[in-house]
Amino acid sequence: MTPSTNTLERTNYLNATKGFMSWFWTIDHKRLGLMYMWSVIAAFILGGFFALKIRMTLMPGAVDFANQTAEQMNAYNNAFTVHGAVMIFLVIIPSIPAALGNFVVPIMLGAKDVAFPRLNRFSYHLWIIGALLFTGTFFIGNLDTGWTFYPPYSTGSTDNTVILATLGAFILGFSSIFTGLNFIVTIHKMRPANMTWFRMPLFLWAIYATAVIQILATPVIGISLLLLLVEKTMSIGIFNPELGGDPVFFQHLFWFYSHPAVYIMILPGMGVMSELFATFSRKPIFGYKSIAMSSLAIALFSFIVWGHHMFLSGQSQLMSVIFSALTFSVAVPSAIKVFNWIATMYKGSVAFTTPMIYGMSIIWLFGIGGLTGLFLATLGTDVQFHDTYFVVAHFHYVMVGSALFGFIGGIYYWWPKMYGRMADNAMTKLAWLLAFIGFNLTFLPQFVGGSRGMPRRYAGYGTEAGYDSFNYWSTIGAMILAVGLTMALGTLIYSMFRGRKAPSNPWGGVTLEWQTPTPPPEHNFEIDAFPVGDPYDMNLCEYKGEEEGFLPVNPRADDPCVADVAIDPVYFEPESENAPA
Amino acid sequence: MSSTTADAHAGGHGHGHDHPKHLAHHFETLEQQYGSGKLGIWTFLLTEVLFFSALFVAYTMYRAQYPEVFQFASQYLDTNLGAINTIVLLFSSLTVAWGVRNAMLGQHKMLCINLLLTLACAGGFMGIKYVEYSHKFHEGTLWGGHVDSIFKADPADISEDMKEHSHAWNGDGELVAVKDLDPVFRQRLGLFFAVYFCLTGLHGIHVLIGMILLTWLLLRAMKKEFGPDHFGAIDFGGLYWHLVDLIWIFLFPLLYLIS
Amino acid sequence: MADSSHNHDAHDDHGLAHPVPLKLLFAVFFTLVGLTILTVITGQMTFAGFDLALAMVIATCKATLVCLIFMHLKYDKPFLGMIFLFSVLFVGLFLAFTFLDSNEYNADINEWVRDNMTISQ
């Protein structure tokens, strides 16, 4: 039985127009969001392939360490370079903003599209071009500089693939900038009448803060990569000590972007978390204002700490001390959020749906990731940990454990809205379990190994080094993680064709995206203005059974999309002084 | 501001609502559309400021580190040409601001004239730049890594045909051969030119992009596409052009007027 | 070149934006030219260490005029101007930290170059 608010058998944005061009040349933010999502997933598989290559190489006994050829070692350098660059530029940075943000943000605002739909489409096409340039490097040489492209190696003896790769990253930067620009203008200008800043869902705050970072920081990586290109092709001399230049200057340029970039990765994930915890505790989010403000605080503080990536690069002692002290400040807003999410669950009615399970596991994963970051922020301990697997484990806990799991949780959460089908069953939860176990098994040993000096970016260690057990369990974990994530993807694809048809509000969220049929029509909403109230007032809708999901308590008479249902729905309690015109 | 949708599919509501010709489907009012465009272009200008920032940082760093190098090298830049270029760009800013006013008031012919004038100024700017650049390539006053640069640390690396060009005024008002300068000093002169070419080169690329933009606007203006309720494109294109001017306002004293 | 700026309603019907008076545009232009001439002249002179500061003050005055009048910020919502100032602030931040750093370690580098770098004459 199809729920009454499900439009799979009617016209919706998925079937409104057909054909490749109607998708590739669309300006519909929902279609763009979906295309981004699948593109990012494809890039993730590519990056994951290289991750597995790394872990297989490091499996004790896999490679004859003593007799490794230069070619093998170069191949390893290539593997971690491509893994890093693909995952960072093609996957994690676009993931939530471009895929989920594009789909959800306009609907959450009650709008028909983002402020600049054609710019949005252009952003996506730029992503495609950047992706092609990156994958092009496979065919022309061996990219082995590490994703950080440091001179003098990248501008000197490495081959010319770095030119193609930096060009790709440069173009991807513009994709990111235009997405951020679009969201800033959309959130400023396209909110409905009563949605003041502090009545916005927290996901929008997160996207807004992310967009602020995107527009401020990304141009700097753009110019840095451009300078790198000019240095490599024309020997301009800015980073070359032989010509009077300064290679540490490149690192300042690079990390001025790349540190805020990690907050581009995590903030949207935190936005998803706020939505998940509120909805699945059936409670208003605890500390709305402090979460909103902490999103902005994280965005701003992220710009004053980049030197903590450069403690061992030749950076002066003065600046190292300053950066170390400032870095501690960034931990505070993040911690505030974690406490607020946990407090949201307290005395709530917690539903263990798949998205919520991802969300709850992020508390553990982000907890570890964030706390280990403090060891790296501390100048004294970082001297020991820099360039070891401690760093690798830390950033995987935050980038994969928090940002990626947030992305996956968000996909499961908004999946019913995207495809009109449910994907929340024993298999999806089993996939999570495998991914969670596999992830922890992969990276926890790396903390220990790293603290015992296991250096990163080495093609092997030999048994005498004593790192064999860490590498062994880490590789086993990686294989389990791969199975778990593959299964998660499989369950989503299965649900597209065989999933139970979803009602428009299966989870009981009160934000505007749940107030439109699923999948939404092309122009998002069937009815005119609706008053906007508290986005987390869970009393406004009630559970009507598994098939119909949640329906509004006070229905509104003029909503044609649910005209078949006995109750006429309205989605918010109209606030009398702000009734729509 | 009400958020009534002017959607033809809406049941009952918003039907008689006149959808203005220039209003995009996803906006509700012209004010919202114009305001969004304005916020959008200013946000973009913010990214452009950050884009140039690295080069200004490079300039500051290297000038602070090697002040005599910068002072010496700056003499190779023609202050007169730089000043003319500054005036040219300022004038182009005037004409494009005037053009925005024309568009707001529906003065189509003046708008076309002003856009054309702005384009001409841009072309003039690039022309003078071309003269300056070709002079430099001819003289070998280039960044250190260029094969024809006269600013290599080792005089043996300076190509033969460039050696005859390499003379400059030193601090005591004497004309000396560049190859007789202190080698480290000479090598660092190349750094000044690295910064010079990066800054003016990137700026020049932005001028070229601006010229393409202005041409597109001119073509549309000739078709009378702009008017009092539809002048956003001119306004926003003009803002971009002003930024190009703004950057040059700072570049000129920083590069040309190091006394 | 007849200007009909006073022929429309005192407040534009569409109220989208306010056309800048032509006299003001020209006044600003000539001021900018004057400031340019000023900066060229003072650029030839020396001001006991304040050369760069003076040039930057003049450039900032010019930039302010362009921003306020040509770019319409005087008549726009303050938020837009704040965006621009914000961007300059961040550039300043970037500059300050990077410059502080390079300043600190450059002394060491220059010393090493002095002592160790030998280039064939």
C-alpha cells in the first residue's frame, strides 16, 4: 500500500522529465543534489580502492620489505597521494554541502530552488571536470607528492602529473566556492516570512557556517595552487630558495585553506547530527542558540590555527607557540555541540533508526577524534606525533568517523524524501555495525603505533621495527570496514527498487522538508505560504502508524497533496501575529 | 515580505499574480532577485580579495625581508606608464558607474556609449601593459627562473644577448653593469620581478575577464535588454570592474612608487 | 548628454536602487585623479620611513571613494560593506601571522646565506 503522501506513482521531480540531458543540464537543486551524491560515492569508491591498496601493501608479509623496488615504493607514494587527494577534494569537502545541502536546503527554507540555480549546475560541472583531471593523472604519470603538494619536491623533481592534479584541485576549489556562495545568498534572501535566523533548523546554520569558510578560505588554496603551477612550469621562484623564495611560505598558503577546510568537512556533519538527535529523541534540540553560535565560532576560529600543521616545518618558535595556544580554542565550540546532543537525548524518546545509530556512533568517533586532536595541538607532544600514524588515526576519526558517518547518516535520514522509499532495516543496521567495528579496528591500533613512532607515508617497515601487529589488525579492520560500507551502499540501492514506500514524514521531523510529499514535486511545494514556527517543536505532528508515518496535528484545509487523506493537514501552528498575507 | 508563490500549479492561490517578465521562477519579487544578485556579487568580490591576498602577503614578506632589493628593482618599472594606467582605470570606473546610472534610468544610448568607453579603457590598459611587458622581456628584467633573466645569481647563467642590456642605476647614481652587482642581491632582484609579474599578471587576467564580461553586457545593452527594473547585470558587472580598479589602486604605489 | 535624473519620481517606483547623481560621480573621479597625482609626487620624495604608510593611506582614501560612491556602498545596506571589510580583515590576519613567522626565521636564513652561500663570480 502506498502511503497517501507518497508520490512515486504520480509526477514528482524524479520522473517529471526524462533523459540524460534533462538530468545533466538540469537546474533543479534536487536532481543536482542526487547527481552530486552519486558522483561523490563513485569518487569514494575510487579513493577507497587506493586505501585498500595502501593497507594491503602494509599487511605484514605482503611485500618483501628488504627487496622493495623503487617502482613499488613509487606506487605506494602514488597510492597515498591519490587516496588523500581524491578523498579530500572529490569526496569529503563536497559531500554533505553539495549532495545533501543542495537537496535539502531550499526545501528546508520553503523555497523553490537555491538563489542561483544555474551557478549551482555550473558548480556540479566544475566538479566533473576536476574529477576528470584527477583521474587523468593515472594515465600520464606517477603522482607522488602527497596530497599536500609541498615544494620543493612538487615544483622540482616530481613528474608533470602534479600540474594536472593541481589544475584539477584548482577547478574543484571553484566548485566549492560557488556552492558556498549560493548557500549564503539563499539562506540570507530566501527564508520565508517568519523564519528568523533563530528559527532556522540547525542544519541551515551548519551549512551557512560552512559556506562562510568556503568563500573565505578556498580562494587562498586557489592562488596557492596557481602559484605552484607557475613555479613548476615557469620557475617563477616564489617557493624556490635558490631564487630567493621560501618553501615554508607555500605551507602557510596551503594550510591557511586546508585547516579551515577540515571544518568545511565537519560542520555540515554536525548539522546533520543536530537534526538527527532532535528528531529521533522526539525532543527539541538542547541549547539551540549555543549550537548555532558555536557553528559560527568554529568557522571563525578555524582561520587562526593553521600553523599547527607546521610545527616541524621551520616555522618560528614564536608562531608555533601562538598557534598551539589558539588551537585549543577551537575545541571548545565542538565540545559544546557534543554535550548538547547528548543532553538532547536525556529524557527523550529515542528511536534506534539507522540514521540515529550513525549519529550516536559519531559521539564516540568524534569524541576520540576531537580529543586526540588536543594531543596534536599541544606543541610538545606534537613534536613526537608529527608525521606518525597518530596523526593519520586522528584525522580519519574526524574525517571518516565523523564527517563521513554524518554524510551516510544524513543520506539514510533524507533517503525517504529523495527516493520515496524506506531504507531502515536489519541489513542497514548490520552494515553500520560492520563499518563501525571495522573502522575502529583499522584506526585504534594506528594511535598506538603512531605514539610508538610508526612514521606515515612509508611503504613498509620490516619486522624489526615492531609495528607488525598494528599493521596486521589495521588491515583486517580495513577489510571489515570495506565490507560494511559496501553493504550500506547495497542496502540503499536495493531500497531504490524494493524498499517500502515511504510516507512524507516517516521520522517525525518538524522542519519544512518533511511537509512536502515524498518524493517532492519539481517545484518543491504544492501549497502557498505556511507559517513557520519552532523547527523542533515535536508536538506539531503525531504518529499515525508505520504506513502514514507522522502527520500534522492541526491539518490545513488547502493542501492538495494530501487531499486523499481523511485529515486535511497543516504543518505548523499558525502564529497569529505573523499569519501569511 | 510575503512568500506567496506565483506558481501556476498552486491550487487557488496566487493565480492573478502578474509574474514580471524579468523575474526568475524561483524568486518571488524583483527586490528579492536584485538583492540576491547584489549579495551574490559582493560575496564573489570577497573571494576575489582573498584570491589576491596571497600575492599581497608574498609582496609584504619579501619586501620586508629585502627592502633594498625592492627599492632597486622598482626603478625598472616605468612610473609614468603606471600612472597613466591608473588614470585610465579610474576613468573606466567612472564610465561604468555612469553606465549603471544610465541603465537604472533607461538611457539606452548613453549606456552603450559608457560600456564602450569602459571597454576602450580596458583595452588601453592592456595595451600599455603589453608595452611594459614586452620591454621587460626584451631587457631581460624578468623573474630569476626565466631563461632570459638578467637577474641570475651566477653571471655565467645570463645569456649572452642579454648581457648588453644589463645596466642599472645603483644607490650612488652611477650606471653599473648588473652582472657586477653582489650575486645574492642580483638573484633576489629576480624575486621582485616574480612578485611583479604574478601580481600584474593575475590582475591582467582579471582585466581580460572583465573585458569579456563588458562585451557581453554591451551586446545585450545594444539590444535594449536593460531598463529601470532590470539592470542587475550591469550593476553587478560594474562592481566586478570596480574591484579590478581597486586592486590596481593598491598595486600601483606598491610596485611602481618604492622610492 | 542631457541627464534626466530629476525627471523620474523622487523615489523610484520599483525602488530597486538609487541612481548616483552625475555630479557626484565626476567629483569623485577628479578627486581620485588628484589623489593619484599626489601619490606620484610624494612617491618621488622621502618621508623618513613613512613612505609606504603614506602611499597606503592615499590608496586607502582612493579605495574608500571608489567603494562608497562608484560601488554604491554608501547607499546600500551596511551588511554589504561589512562583507568587504570582513574580507580585508581576514587578509590582514593572514598577512600578520605569516609575516610574523617569516620575520622570525629570516634572520637565521640571512645569516646562513651570508656565511655559507658562495656563488662563482
